[in-house]
Amino acid sequence: MKYLLLMTTLSVVLVMKLLSIAGVVQRPAFAIPSFGNISNDWRISQTYIPPDRGAPPTTTPSGTRGGEQCLLSEKKIVPLLIPGNNIGVTLSKHPTFFIYIPPYQEAQKARFFLTEWISQEEIYEEDFQLPKKSGIIKIKIPAEKSTPLEIGKTYIWGVQIWCEYDPLGERADYLSEGFIERIQADRYLLEKLKTARPLSLSTVYASQGIWYDALESIVELRSLNIENPQLIDDWKKLFESANSQGKEEFIQAPVLDCCQRED
């Protein structure tokens, strides 16, 4: 009965994901129940295969920009959960982003931003409260507060952290940036998604190079059972195969239920 309920829940997630891709509805936010175990019959192999989309754009390297230092980690960077080449693709109009917040002290302000790369048009920006402990935070772009990502366009996103906020200079002490591009799912991918088992959905995305959707899907799986050894192994494989910057720090970090926007 327990596994039947699990499959039913994940089947709903899969159906809503496919409807969102097709542009029919956006997947609503709802709680996924927690289960004690996931059968080994549903083991997945989580390997990210990057799409062949040419050289990624050039951006400011992640790390400190000088001034105060309030991050306690050795590398002094705020890792974004992205592939090592700094760019990933999505099928979503309003994607979800994941950021690792290292241990810190006395940081005063944090900001997430999403901008169209060529025109520099601001798509979304929010100031948010940093979590009380180190970990991975997620930021979901709200449909009601931003325009949808356009297919074929490249966007730059990232996070800024101020140790001492300067409202005049607006120069953050830490800046991390990455790129995202929304693509159109072809018929082959749509067929694979339609026939995919719920627990292999993240594998389909990863094998097709759909980074952001693969990452969100595996986070949903881990929320079912954070101690499941196979899911932990798949989590590690995803970032190792993508050669993600800062993975040594965040690969063991928890995904936190935060963070509150500062309106």
C-alpha cells in the first residue's frame, strides 16, 4: 500500500510536469508525503550529458569582489548548482534555481536576480533572508511577478551577498552568476517523458541535458526520503558528471526549506 501511494503521488507529479511543458498549466505547489523507503527495483542512474550548444557566454567568475568578507568557507564563493561550464537549459517558463549558502557571519543582505543576457532587461529580482544555517536554498520564479522565459533566449542569473550593505554603491561583497536558456522539447523528448516512470524522470532530463528540470526532479525525489542511499548516490553522480563548481562543499549539504522574501 505504501509503494502504491508513492507511485500515485509521483505519477501526479509527472502528469503535472508534462502539462506544464505543453503550456497547458503550471505545476501547482503541493506537499509530497514522506516515505520510509524506496524500492531498489526503481534504482536510477543519474548522469548528466550536456547538450551541444556551442561555447557558453562569458561571465564574471563566482567569488568575492573585495571589501568585507563574511563567508567562512575556505573558497569564499557562493556556489550555484549548475554545470561546470556555467550554463544549463530548461523547458520551464518559470524555472526553479538552487544556490548553496556556505557558513557565514554577519551578512546583512542577499539578493537573487534574473536578467535577459543581451538586452539586460530585468526579468525578476528579489531580496531574501539568508538561512540561519548553511545549506542549499531554492528560489522559484513566481509566474505572477515575472515574464516567462522565451524559447531560444539566454538569461543570466545569480546571487549577491553584502557583508555590510551600501545602499549608495550597491556593490556586493560576493557575486555569483550563471546562465540559463529555455528550449523547446522535441517530439523524441516528449515521448520519452510520457513513457518515463515517475522515479526515472530526473534521469530522462539529465540524459537529454535538461539541467534545471533534472535538478528540480531529483530534489523532489530526495524529499520523499532524504536518507535513501541510492538517491544520495544519484545526487552525487549528477554533480560529478556535470563537474559543478563548488560541489565538494554542497554535495553533502541539506536542501533547506527557506527563504523568506523581503518585500
